[in-house]
Amino acid sequence: MYHVSVLLNESVESLQIKPGGTYVDATFGGGGHSDLILNKLGGKGRLFAFDQDEDARQNATKAPFAGNDQFSFIHANFRHLKRMVRAEGVRVGTVDGILADLGVSSHQLDSGSRGFSYRFDAELDMRMDTREGPTAADVLNQTSAVELQQILSELGEVRNAKTLAEAIVRFRENSPFKTTGELTALCEKYFMGDRMRYQSQVFQALRMHVNDELGALKELLESAYEMLAVGGRLSVITFHSLEDRMVKNFMKTGNVEGIVKKDFYGNIDRPWELVTKKPIEPSHEEIKNNTRARSSKLRVAEKKTAENQ
Ligand SMILES: C[S@@+](CC[C@H](N)C(=O)[O-])C[C@H]1O[C@@H](n2cnc3c(N)ncnc32)[C@H](O)[C@@H]1O
């Protein structure tokens, strides 16, 4: 199984798909959400799906996507959503719904050779898009101890981030990092609390940094607002508290920092109508069947008109 879609019905229902509308799935993966969106489009309308991963692109060349002229796959980072969707002939302010299901797929985590998981010894790569950018090994070998500490503590909430960052720098003085096994062995020496939890926090922090996941999310949210029509919906599934905070802030204030802006008369800018005041979380049943759903949160908002902001 490539990937079990998280909050599948809840997220697609929340888009209130109109047959004939224009939709974007920013994170195609195994295509579970895209498949349901296409079903609801009912033979009319368009779906554009993004994924920067080559294996996800391969999924888009199979049924039910291959040869479906309502469907277009865009092999790119979703941070380029506005530019790429416009290049497909879609005008700014005309998209009816955008879905993003962030992070990595089970397939990526379970592919031993990609370096995403501490469970397999592999090259330290961790890039979702293997066509460009530094690998996790490059980051470990070239980043200062201070910056490594920041990455580990902010993105992974690693408790002894300074100790581990200094140990990484000492290790690479002898020989540069090449494999996940080397990083795992270092974590074995320095872990605090639960061993496996510690490993996954360290790997998560590095992965989020390597793929600039928070930077890409910020650009996605900004592009999504511009591309959506008034009344169009944005549904985002997050797996990390920093991502969820950015989405929550953006839906409340129109910026990821959550800075409340006022117009000349002191009226607060509210570019979105919140559809979910509190995030939707998976049921016990879903978590029982798919532990990956455990930390997921779905937030949904509708773009307001300029007049009723
Ligand atoms: C959680 S999976 C999506 C699963 C999908 N919704 C499904 O039902 O199968 C996330 C996917 O988004 C892709 N992805 C993550 N960040 C991305 C980005 N910035 N640009 C493009 N694709 C991205 C990953 O490569 C991965 O395939």
C-alpha cells in the first residue's frame, strides 16, 4: 500500500466540491484525495495535482488518473502553485478549492533507500525532490553547531539539542556523515527519554529543514489565497504543531505570523471565514487503523469578499 489517506472524507467533504469546478490537490502522494475529488467532480471540471516526488509522479501515470483529461499532474513544489496553475491557463481568483495534506507519505517513510527513517540504514538523503537541493548529509556536514541546535530544537523539539549538535560537529571532524546508520548510532549515545521518539524527532527535524517545509507552506498559503475565488475553500491537514500554528494564524489574520491588521478606520482585516473554529481530528477508529493519522489536524476556511472582510 503506497499510502493510507488521512481524514479523507472529512477533508474532501469540507471543500464542498461543485461539479464543473476547478480544484487543486497540492500533495498528490498516492492520489487518495485526488481520486475522491475527481469522483465528486462527476465528469466535469478540472483537478490539478502537485507533488515534487518522483514516485508520486509515477502514481499519476496509472489508473484512474492516466488519460483522464480532467486531471493534470504538476511535478513541482507546491510553493510554485500560483505560477504553475496560471501556466495551465487558470486565472487568479478563479479556483474553487485547494487541499493540502502535508508532510511525507508512508511510501516515502517506508522506502529504506530514501533516508527518511531511522529504521533503515541508507544514504542520508531525505529530499522529497531528488532533482535538487542539499541532502541531509550535506546539512549535517556543512551547518554550524549553532544552526544545527536551532534546527533540532525548533523543528524536532529535541531536548538536548545543543549536546547533539556539538556531537554532530565532532563526529564529522573525523569523517563526513554519509548514512542514516551513522546518525542513528550517534542518537543512541545521546538520546533522552524514549529512544525511538528521540530518533524520530531528530529525523523529523532534519527532514523538515532539508525540504524547507515551513517556507514552502508559507508560500503555498499565500498563493492559495490569491488563486481562490471568493467563496473558494482551503483545507489543510497538518502533522506538526508549527505547521498547524501557521495555518491557524493564516486563516485568522491572512499572515502566518498571526499579526492582526487593521484598515484606516480600525476595522480588523479578516480575509477568511473560518469553517472550522477548532481543527477536525481523526476518530479513534481512524487512529486505530492508521497510526500515522494520530497527530493530524484539519483546518478549513473560505475566502471572503473584499467588502465583507
Ligand atoms: C501525506 S502525503 C499526501 C498523501 C495523499 N493525500 C494521498 O491521499 O495519498 C504528502 C505528499 O506531499 C508531497 N509534498 C510534500 N511537500 C511538498 C511540496 N512542498 N511540494 C510538492 N509536494 C510536496 C510529498 O512528496 C508527499 O507525496
